[in-house]
Amino acid sequence: MINTRRITLATFALIALTISVAAQPQTDPQKARPRTATSTTEPEQDKKVQAPLTSSDGVAAKSTQDDGSEEAAAINPYYKNFFSTYRIGPEDVISVEVFNQPRYSRTGITVPPSGRVSLSLIKGGVFVNGKTVDEVAEIIKKSYDEYIIDPQVTVSLDKAMSYRYSVIGDVGQPGIRLMNHRMTVTEAIAEAGGVLNTGNKSGVRVLRRNEATGMLAQIPVNLSAIYKGKASDNVYLEPGDQIVVPGNTLKKIQAIMGLTPIASFARIFGAPVP
């Protein structure tokens, strides 16, 4: 009877131990589940955070492109008319690029007075004086058709050195200057040091030669009205233009006052004075 009880107790103890051991693995996965869920959730959160960043970057890139296109739209009309119609002349610096053909490309070409530049395999060179960069590129392309299949030629203007204009009269620094960008009369006068106190801002004239007749035409420019916002600054210079700033009444008075000492000196010695 005692043995039977011992066996029964041992059986219950074994069953209890088995149950406790069996229950232990069930607890570990439950403890592990929060870590798995967290690790699974973190990438999801990262993805959620990254998505707006990607979209915002896209918006930022798009806005940057829009800003760039707006700036180009504002700048191109100002410079395009100058560079697209610019006629190459002596002392200008150009570059010729043949796509994927460095042997036939050349950079930093200074146009000589003859207007003819030398290039590989083109006998006698290419005459560029009086032509635009697009016209020169087309001439070079036709010349290279014999050696290259469908040549892609680009001619660029590196330095504009042949366009000149002059400012004379009552300005700070009269003289001849280079015109390397599209320029208005007010900009040209500003670069020449501005109008002096003795200059007539309302009587400025631009002298422009007529290619057909060779005569000089006068274009009036009222700087005083432009500075006051009463007239538009829309007179653009052309190569060879001369800007004349005449003197005003103050200059005439100064000239008369300058002659007064001479007249007084002449009276002392009895010389006739008109």
C-alpha cells in the first residue's frame, strides 16, 4: 500500500514537472513576439518616413527645375538676340567641337584679321568673318561629311572682342569700348562714368551708320526722362554706334567765364576786344 502511494506521488510529480517544462517554451515565443513585431514595425515606420522625404525631394527638385526654367526664360530674351545674331569678327575667340571626335575639335581659336581659321583636313581653313556661330558650324559640318559619318558640329563664342562702340562728350570716361553683351544706351553711359554736371541728359544722341547709304542717322535718347521713369529704356546699341552727350547751359557759362580773364588781360595791353 505504501509503495502504491509512493508510485502515485512520483507519477504526479513527474506530470507536474512535465507540465512546467512544457509551459516554459510557450512563454519564450510570447516574450519574443514584441521584439519581432517591433523590428517589423520599425522598417514600416522608416518606409513611412522615407516616403514623404522622397516626395518632398521630388517637389524640391521640381521647384528647382521650375525656378531654373523661369530664370532661363527671363535671361534668354535679353542675351539670345545678341549671341544668336552675333557676327564673328577679328579678335573674337571661338571653339569648334565635333562630337566624339577630339581629333577634329579645337578650342580657344582667336580669329585673325583675315577671318580664316585653320581646322584639320579642311584645305584653306574656314572663313568666319561676318558669319554667326550656327552658319560656321554648318560650313564645318559639310566639310567633314567626307571623313565623318553624320558629324555633329558645335561652334561656340568664347569671347566677343570685335563689337565696339564709342561714348564721347560730357561723360566721366569717354572713349571706345567693347560690347560683349546686349547693351542699352543707359548701360553704356554708366560704364563710361555717367553724365557730368555739364552734360545735357535730355539731348543725348546715338549716331548709327546706315549700311546702304553710309550716312549717320541720329537716334535721340532722353536720359533725364528715363531716369525719372517717364520713358522706357529700350534703345539698344549696335556695333559701331557712337553715343554723343552734349554740354548743357552750365558748360556754356563756364566757357564764357573762362574767356573773361583773357579779355581783361587784352584790355590791359590795349588790344581790341569784340
